[in-house]
Amino acid sequence: MATLVTGAAGFIGSHLTERLAAEGRRVVCLDDFNNYYSPEIKRGNLSAALKMPNVQLYEGDIRDAGLCERVFKRESIGQVVHLAARAGVRL
């Protein structure tokens, strides 16, 4: 079973992904790389983890039900760590 980390390219998500992968767990990352801050920084955050064979990245929005369904079916997700968020959202 894999652990799904949403918001995996952010600061906390990327560090958690590296830690879980280093412990030998299979990690599935989901991030939309929005431009609230630099997508290049986010890609850099994940660069080390993505070199590990037990880490898989899906690019997309967690609000995309079809994408989430495909990820769960393909990856046999056993747990979810939900860190995805939109910073600075005002109502």
C-alpha cells in the first residue's frame, strides 16, 4: 500500500515525502504546481525524492475527481496525508 501526499511539492509535503521514501515506504505525490509561489521552487523541493524508485508524481488538482479516482485505482493507496491548500484565500 502507498501513502498519498497531497501538496507534496510544498515545503512540508516535500520533506515528508523524502522522509517516508527514505523509510522505504511507497509514496505517491499529488500537486498542481500552482503559481502562488514559483513552480520551479516546488519542482526543486521534490527533485531529490523523485530520484527514489518508490516515489511517483501526479500533476493535477485535488478537485479533479477523475484524476483522484485514477490515482487511487492505479496506486493502491492505503493512507492519505492531505497538505494541499491555497495560500492567501480570502472569502
